[in-house]
Amino acid sequence: MAWWRQRTERGVAPWVRTRLRTAPGAAVAFGVLVLVTAFLAAALPRALDAYETKGLRQEIAGAPPAATSVELSAPQPGLEIAQSTREKAVRPPALAAVRRAALARLPAPLRADTTESAYGVRTSKSLVGLNHWLPVIDAPPRFTLVAQSGLAAHATVRGGRLPIATGEVTADTRKVEAAVTEATARTLRLRVGSVIDVDGFGGAPLVVRITGIVEPRHPQGGYWSAEPVLRTPGVAADAPVPPQFHWDAGLLLAPGAAPVLLGSQGQPELYWRFAPATDRLTAQDVPGLVSRIASLEGGPELLRMREVAGGTAAVATDLETVVGSYTTTRAAITPVVAVGAFGIGAVAAVVLVMAGGLVAARRAAELALLRARGGSLRGIAGRLLAETAVVAVPAAAAGLLLAVLTVDEARLLPAVLGASAVALLACAVLPVRAVVAHRRPRAHAERDDLAHARPGRRRTVAELTVLVLAVGSVVALRRRGASSAGDLLVSAAPVLVGLIAALVLVRLYPLPLRWAARPAARGRGVVGFLSLARAGRSSTVGVALPLLALLLALTTAAFGGSVLAGVSDARDRAALLATGADARIAGPGEVTPLPAGVAGAVRKVAGVRAVTAVRIERTAELTSGGAGAKEGLTLIGVEPASYARLARQTGLGAFPAEVLKPKGAQGAGTGRVLNAVASPGLAERLGRAPRRITSLAGDITVRIAAVRSRTPAAPGADFLLVDAAGLTHSDPTALLATGAALDAPALRAAVRGAGKGLTVTSRDEERAALSDAPLQAGAERIYTTAALAGAGYAVLALLLSLLQSAPERAALLARLRTMGLTSRQGRRLLSLDALPQALLAASGGMLAGWATVRLLAPGIDLERLALATAAGRVPVIGASLRTDVWSLLLPAAGTVLLAWAVAVAQAWWAGRRTSITELRTGGMR
């Protein structure tokens, strides 16, 4: 016989393979649990990185190019240099060489988007156009002359041709060609062939002939919008008082014509403008990016730029301001997200421990036998570790791989650490539990139930320590808020509150069972008493861990659901404050009266329930003193009945319509003292005496009749609300429409046919816009995932608890059936057996969730998490955490129903099996 065959016959079957073959279903289930938990642990940091990176890129892309562009500029070459050398320094080859060198010197992580970058020469001071046919406001128009690179690649010629530099252009040249955009041509009445005389070139003006009309291909890109005057003319004012307004426009010269600007008095300068590239920029680059920008503006990097652009070159950008705004928002959101992430991590860890505890409890007799026959703790722990690692490590690796494939553009290391932590915990639970439970060999299992257990000093000290930590975390969170994502004590506040609730429930758990068992014992039936007695004699570990997992899961779900509910309420409120109703129709600036047929057209749109017309005068003035000083305010003229109804429906400063109506027999009209509703600040300024108000709607005298902090027509301003019948000009300037399902496109189509220049602002569209920012949307998705995962882990914890006691319940039912227990009584017994723990966990979870929200609400500010941007929006008062009833009730009710359903299913299955099967020798006792 071969030696290897003899060795195989004498050998022992491998431990790991034998155990996996013995319980393949349990191994698969444990692997799935580890895989899902590892996926969540790896996906969470990657999701954080992904939405923070996306938020940074969108913040930079959404900011004006004038703020994000990095501009390297240098004054014109000095007059002490030869004229030919000065002209050579501003020609395209010299400028292009500096651009290439500057691009190479841009410090990482700052990179340039070369497609939207440009360089050239321009007049930093605009020059006056002398032609009499140019449009004049108060003063003649002024022009900025720019010889910028890349015009052909960034514009489409709509008329004529692009300018060229004929011959060799010098500083003494007085005739050049230029192109203008369509907006400039339309505003300044230019066409192909127009000739503009530009002042500021010594004796004779510069003659600029328009050879082409161009249309920008990407008008919002950095090439055109970094200096908007090149794309669209604007109105500017000179310094004298009163200011003299004039048009300010750009003339696009050929790059080869740049030397002509050296002969101007417009302070010509050379510039190289770099639009930032965001495709490789990540959230982790922010500190380095801010540091490099500061160095470019006044540090070592600026010296490197001056090596190629000249000793007087300067770098200017507002990119650090844009990045700073993003950093402020991220710093406000991250700690709130950390609270939810910490909660779901704690729940997942407890459930993993429960899963290992279930395996340890099932194999307690086997491990006790191994210890009794001389098995060492190290040997048993090593075999259990190998047995668990074979399943856990590949499952955790698969979870990591799935997270990497699911969430891209994120760092790998945090995900690896998260998945490794899950694998380590999953591998360590069973060996540690076995070593602790079998430190010394035992002839028989000791009694370990709630009725017999007595808390020791160590347990009391540990519980008091946890209580102190919980109180400290709650106090810290309430006092200073969730100010730092790295403060683990603050982030752990909901978990610690849930842990305290679990410890209290474990200590109090036997009391209600004993109280309920006394009347049940006096009854005629045995089912109620048996179920309560069994619940009261449950294993300490079998009750503590499931209660802890359920309470943490329910607390996390309640906290996450409350955060989402608070975010939704804040966004609803912000959208309402932005519109004042379900839709707002107005002209430009709400200044000019609306056409007569607009209100009727809006009422005919499907879904519109009511339309309220208002007259808004934002330039009204209050005479405040003998010197004739004026104070500005917003005057609003309304029809009292319909507007009071709107204010009541929207909840924005509701008031009785009679407040605005005159008292006595005198009817409404001009020339009388009008009752008014005012904002608190304005009411304090006006006082209770009649005051005179001047406005374009007419001069009126008002008396404050009521004070309200908000009103639909002007939610964010100091307002004065009067009856429109008392105004000389009461034509409405805005319409406020309400309806259950307003169709914004239909409203726009209706007002488009009734008048020109009218805008429609929809409350639903404003609400949707608040959810578009990547930072807020990503944080909301994480909280949604945390709430759902918390509910899922609660279900899993309940199932594990029921599975751990399932064999014992089945054996009990079999014994009782041999004593005459009917099948119906058996089903009732198993159904009631699972309810005490489920009811206690559900009630405790609801109480812990409610307490967590109430305790932590003062320290959680949801405004940054809810609102995409605070700039230009009416402040939302009360964007704080509130208790969401459904987040408390639904998970708790689902826990009880699931426990009952599992118990019923087990009773049905046990009823189909014979008592002999359950009571066979060696079975679970």
C-alpha cells in the first residue's frame, strides 16, 4: 500500500471542512451577514468621499468664472525698454511661451482647464468712444480693448469675419480691426463695417473697424464670463455725484494687434487667465488647494511665477473664497452625518456579536465536552477562528469589492479599513465567546436566567460608567452642537442613550413579567402562565444582547427618520418663504403693474384654486424727522378678505380680514387713515400714532393695527400691509396662486399669452432646487440608508434572538404535548412566548428614540443639511430636529408583528413534527 494512502487512512478529517459540511446553511447565512455589513462599512466612507468631492466640483463649477479663475497679470513693459522690445513682449509668441511656463508651474492640486483658459493684452481702464451715433445714457460709451487668444475656437461668426492684424502692428498704429458679440452689436447699434473712434491714444484717436459679429459658443464658460464685458455690455457709472451712467462694452482685437494697446492711456496689461480643472479634484485636496492658492497670491509659488512673467507680476483669484464657502457647509453637515453613521455602525457590531453568540450557544455542549476531554483554550479558539475566518474573510472581501464597484471616485484605504474591521469582529466573536464561557471545564451548565442572575459590582461600575459617558455626550452636544466630526463622544450620543435604555430594561425586565404572571397563575388556563414564566427565566445573555441590538436599531431608525423629517420640513418652509404661495407671478422686479388679463388667465389653469392680487412697492418711504429724512420700507396693498385667507392657508402671519377694514361708517378710500399690519421691526419704528408714507402707489397715512413676523407677499422683508382700496394706484404687481397640483409649465404658457416679461416661480420647483446640491443630497441619502439599515438590523436581531431559542421552544412544546397540551394551545403558547421580549423592546425602542430626539434636538442644526444654499434665501426659523411619529411607530410595530409571525410559523412547523423527533436522545433540552 502506498505511503500516502496509509497516511490518509490514519489521518483525522479536517476540522474546518467537517464543521462547514455539518452546518452549511448557518455558514452561508453568516457569510451573507458579514458580506452585507462589510459592504455598508466600506461603502459609507466611499459615499462620504464621493458626495463631498462632487459637492466641491459643483461648487467651483457653479461659481462665476470671474471668481474661480486664477489670473496671472503683469503691467506693460517699462518705457525704459526699447520700443521694439516692448512690442515683441506683447506679441502672441512671447505670451504663449509665458503661458506654457506658467502652466508647468501651477502647483498641484491646482490644474488648469486649457479649453476655457486664455491669455492676451487688454486695457485695464476703459476708453471713451467718440462717435456721436453711439447710444448715450448720461455719458458716451466706453470700451475695453482686448487682444485675446483663441477667439476662433470659442466663437461662431454670425456676420463678416474675424479680425486680423494687417501688416506689422506697432504702438503707433492707429487703424485696427475688431469683432464684437451679438449682444454688444445689438446694444450699441453696431454692424459689420462700423467704424469706432476710440479716445486715449495721444493726439489722434484709434480707428477700430468692426469686421465681424460673433456668437459665444459657451457663454457661461471661463473664456467669456471671466471678463463679462467681452460677452455682454453693461451699465457703469463714473465717480462724480450725481453719477453719470454709460455703456461699458468690449472690442475683440486680433492677437497680433496687441502692440497697438501700448500707445493707449488705458493702462494696458498682460494677462494669463487659467480656469480651474475640477475633473481630478477631490475633497481631500481642499487643504492643499487653499494652501497653494495662498502661496500663489503671496508666497513661494508667486516668486516662481514671477520668474517667467516678470518681477512685477501678480496672481489674483477668489477661488479660495469659493472653496471656503464649500468648507463651511461641509463642516456643518459632516458632524450631523457622523452621528447617524456611528449609530448604524454600533447596531451592525451588536448584530455581528449576536450572530456569533447564536453559534456559541448552539455549540455550548460540544465545546464543554472538548474542554472536559482536555482541549486547551488556545487550541479550541484557534480552530474556531479558522472555521470562522474561512467564511468571514472571503465574505468581507466580497463586500469590499462590491462597495468599490458601486461607489466610485473615492479613496480605497477607508473602505479597506471598514471591511477589515468587520472581518476582524466577525472572526473574533465566536472564539472570544467560547474562551470566556469555557475558561474552566464544567460538569454541567450553570443556571443563567433572569430570575437567578444578580448584577455584580463590576457590572454596576460598568453601567455607571456608561451612564456618565452618555450624560456627558448629551450635555456636550446640547451645549456646543455637533461641531466636530472627530468628537466621538458627541457622535456616540444616540448610541449611548440607546445603551442606557437597554441596560435599564435588562434590569427591569423580570418585574413586569412577574407582575403579569401572578394573575395568570390564578387563571384556569396554562398557556398565559407558561409563556410569562418562560420569558422570565430566559437567559441573561439571550435577553441582553437582543434588547441592546433592538434598542440601538430602533433608536437609530427613529433618529434617522426624525432627521429626514426635519430636513423635509425645513425645505418645505424655505420653498414657501421663497414664493409666498404655491406659485408667484410677477413682472421684472415686481415693479410694473401686471397686464389686465393675467389674473383671469391664471385662474383658468387647471389646478389653480385661488389667485390673490397684491401691489408691492419696495421703494416706499417713511418720513422720519423734521429734517425730512426718509426710511425705506416695503408697502403692500391687498384685498383684505382674499389675502387674509391666503395668510391663514400658508401659515405666514395669519390675521383677521377686519383688521385692515376701516371702522365705523366711513368706507375705504384715499385721503383717510388706513389700518395696517406691520412687521415687528417696522412697527417699532412707526409706533402707534398715524404716520405718513410716500410711494409710487400714492401718499397715505397709516396706523398700526396688528403686528406679524411674516406675510406671503414679502416673507423676508420689513413690510407694511394695507387695504389696496386706500391707494391711489392699486394695480397689482404680483399674483399669488394656490392649488393642490399646480402645473408650472401651464402657468408659464398662460402668462406668456397674457403679457411679456412675466416670470412664474413655483413652490414645487423651489423645493426641488433645494435638494440638488451634492453635499445635501449625499448626506440625506446616508441618513436614509442609516434609517433603513437600522430597521433591517432590528429585524435581523429579532430573528437571531428567536432562532437562538427556537430549539428549546420546540422541545418544550413536544414535552407539553406528551402531557396533553393540544395543538391549538401549543400554537398559542409559542405565539405568546415571543411577545414579551418583542413588546418590551418595541416600547423601550420608542421611548429611547423619543428621548434621544428630545435630548439632542437643541444641539442639531439641520439648516445646512436641509438647504442647498443660504445666500439670497429667507432665513428658515426652526430648522431643527423634531420627533417623527412614523419613525417611532413603524419600526416598533414591525418588530412586534414580525416576532408574532415568526412564532406562529414555528408553531405551525412544530405541529407537523412528532414529539419523538424533538425528544430524541442528544437533542436540545
